[in-house]
Amino acid sequence: MLRPPDFDSAHSYPLLMYVYGEVAGQTARDRWIGDRNLWHLLMTQRGYVVASIDNRGTPSLKGRDWRKSLYGGIGVLSSRDQYDGLQALLARYDYLDADRVGIWGHSGGGSMTLNMLFRYPEAYSVGISRAPVSDQRLYDAIYQERYSGLFEEHADGYVQASPITHAAGLEGKLLLIHGTGDDNVHYQSSERLIDELVRLNKPFDFLAYPNRRHALEHGAGTELHLYSTMTRYLVEHLK
């Protein structure tokens, strides 16, 4: 957890959760996390508390059962863990405002952001989802089959774990961001989600970066524009 430089526990602060939640990595680590951490520090200077939680399945040093628990249903148990973790944070720290909670993530974290907004709309006011896998049936086999099993054997797990299945739950503000040249999570993932949100008549905001790859860091001015847009979105919708 990162707190504002002039932190006062008697005050009430909006909370921004940074999430990944997939089996490929952790976020709560004792190490520097680069430009995202710089942006988190900026947001604390704007008056936000920024926090991150690792759910079951992430490569924390908590044993085999912890690691294997997500097999066949990435997104189901992990989203529940993230919600329960948020409730524990809000119960423990009186200075966190339960009515002003935002969440953001990239790639698998973008998927988890969608899952949290769609599955637990009462808990999150704002979400920024970058380059998400909206439908696990679209993602590459070397990752998805490794952790979710063969689709023919775990079809229901693929469907229930995919954010697009639960898109009708969206109530808060959503900013969806994707590079049209994404070489990892294909751009069609966001297009399919957009089609579903349109069908459901759900309002959302969308930003496409022409021909940017998955990391959204190439092209003149891309990163500055990306993080400036994210900052403005939160300042406007999570005051």
C-alpha cells in the first residue's frame, strides 16, 4: 500500500487497486516495479491511496494448493479473492472510503479489472482495463491450456472465467484501452467485448492506440498520453 505524502489517518481517501491476479505473476513484491510505480506515486500525490493484493494462484511462496487452485477456471476464484481482500482492507483501515474505490490493470490485470467491475459492481466505482483478455477462447493455447485445461474438457470453466460472460453487471465507469497492433492479446478481444457492451446498452469509454503492441510503450508520446489519460479519468470519476 502507498499512501499520500501528507497522509492523515483522520481523513478519508479514495482507494485505487492495482491488480494482475493471473498465475503468471505477482504484484505484491518487495521490489521496484518501474514506470507503473512512478505513476502510482503520482496518484498518491494527487490524494489517492494505492494498494495491491495477490490472490490464490499467483506465484507467491504459499505452497502447491495455493498455486494449483485456479486450474480450470482462471478468473473465478481469483476475482472472489480480490473482492474479499478489498473488503478486508476496508474493514481494517477506516481512512479508506468504500464509496470511492477504483481498480486498474494491464493484460491479465485488464481482464481482472473487467471481472471485478462486472462481477462485483457494488464494490468498484471506476475501472481502467488495458489490453485485456475478455474471452479466454481467444487467447493463445500455450498459456490458456496450460492453466485452464483443454477447452473440450473445461468449456464451462473458459466461459465462466471470461469477463465477457458477466458484462451485464457493469455499473461503474469503465475505460477500455487497447493497441490495435497487440502482438499478445489480439485486438479482437476488445472488439468482441465492445460488441457485447453495445448489445447490452452499457456506457463505457474506449481508447485505441493505432498499431501499438501489447506493452503500449512504443510510438512517440504513447506512454505520456496513456498515463495522462488514466490520470484524468480517475481525477474526473474518482475524485
